[in-house]
Amino acid sequence: MAVEDAGPARPRHRADAWAARLLTFSAGAVNALGFLALGGVFTSVVTANSALTGVALGGAETTLGVRAALAVLCYVLGAAAGSWTAARAHRGGRSRPAGFLLLELLLLWSVAGWWLAADGGPDAGQGTAVLGTLSAAMGCQNAGVRLTMGVRAPTAYLTGLLTGAVAEAVTARRVDWQALGNTTLLILGATAATLLERSLHDAAPLLPALLVTAAWATVRAAPRPGNAARPSAPHRPPA
């Protein structure tokens, strides 16, 4: 029985790992888009946005602080929605880990359509709404990955992950290749989005939407214990 139960585990974990890489790359792209085109605010870096909110409360950079506060609020709402979707997916004994990604996709494709309809130049009010939507998508992503995909490392912020990698390198003389890989993927995602935003501004939001679509397809296609067919009972020869 142990061998049969372990059957879908390896491809499932492999699919989750590849999906997490795609999501990390996408998160870099979304954060770059928020910084470059939506008022200099990151969509998933709650620490920085919270500090900017405090700066605004102190009487400086009010407009930037309001955007940052909105990003934090929408991130929290997105994380709550992603957590609820992920928890609901496990009810009834079935595993549907791609559910939270569908919610994130709804948010990201809404932004892409909105962006194209506005000819890549949303006004101030629309830009604020787009920022909030993208922040909600990042909150949904991080919560969903943590709860359903078995991936401990976050995919949209890396401060704690990188700190742990440095501490492990110093104390245990061991390199955390996953942390380095995730950091590199986030940087590459931001680089790709920056190049796209400068060369094809109207199409910039399509990059994260397509990447998360690929992640959803990867996770959706992997076998899951709750969805796999039950193995047939072994044939017993007549006595």
C-alpha cells in the first residue's frame, strides 16, 4: 500500500515545484509593473509598503503613502480570499490545489484586459484600482501556495527566505540553493517585465497572467491523491 500511495507523490511534488518557479517569476514581474507604472509601490512587499504608510502618517509623501496603504489592505484581502479558497478545496476528501490559482488568474487577466482597454495608460483612479487588484492577486498567491502546494518558501516576497539562507550559510556552512534560485527568479521576472514595459508597454500585464496560467496548467495536470483512481484489488487465485 505504501508503494501505491507514493505513486503520484513524485510527479505531484515536481509539478508543484515547477509551478512555484513560474509563480516566483510572475511575482517579480508584477512587482516591477507596480513600481514602474503604478506610482512606485510594490504589490507584495508588505514591509516596505507599511513603512511608506507610516511615512505618510508622519506628514511626508502622502500620495505615495496612500497607495502603499491600499496595497497592504488589498494584499490582506487577497490573502484571506486565497486562504478561504484553498481551505474549501480540501473539503469532501478531494484535493483541488489549483483553485486559488483560478482566483489569481481572474484578477490578473482582469488587469490585463483593463490595461489593454485603456491603451496601456490608466489614469490616476484606474491606476489605483489596478494596483489594488495586483496586490490582492499577490496575497492570494502567497496564501494559496503556503496552504495547498506543499511549498514552504513564499513566492512573492523573499526577505525571510534570504535571511534564513544567509544564517544557514554562516552557521551550517551549507548553501540554500532554493533560496538563491527563488531570488534569481524574482529578479529575472522583474527584469523581463521592465524590458516588456519599455518596449511593449500595452502588453506588460500579459506576462504575469500568462505565467500564472502556465502554473495553473502545470498543477492541474499533476495527479492528486484525492483525484487519482483507486487501485483495483489484487487478483486472488481460487483456493
